[in-house]
Amino acid sequence: MNMLALHILLVPLIGIPLLGLLRRKLYRDAAVFGAVSMFGYVLWFFIVNHRPFIITIFLERVIGMINPFH
């Protein structure tokens, strides 16, 4: 039931704005929105399946890889 609720909530929240951006031909914005949304979707997917990441450590590693001054 949790997985069904996750998809019922997140698919419209991600899909409608993404389709709107694509319809207005804002492809770069759509790509950024889609990438960030999919990252959030994966995090919530594991939380719903009772396998949460330790988000702060994970985000620290991601930011450390991106930040050239780290």
C-alpha cells in the first residue's frame, strides 16, 4: 500500500510540471527538474521500502564530489 501511495502522490507531482516545461519548449529546465525530481524519487523510494539512506552522509559525499574547493 505504501508503494501505491508513493506513486499516486509523486507521479502527478513530477509529471505535470515536467510536461508543462516540455510543452513550453524549456528543455534545459525540464532536464534539470527531471534530474532533481528523480534524485528525490529514489530517496523516497528507499524510505518507503524501509531502507533509508543516511541522507546527510550521502549528500555530503555528493556535494564533496561536485565542490571543487572541498
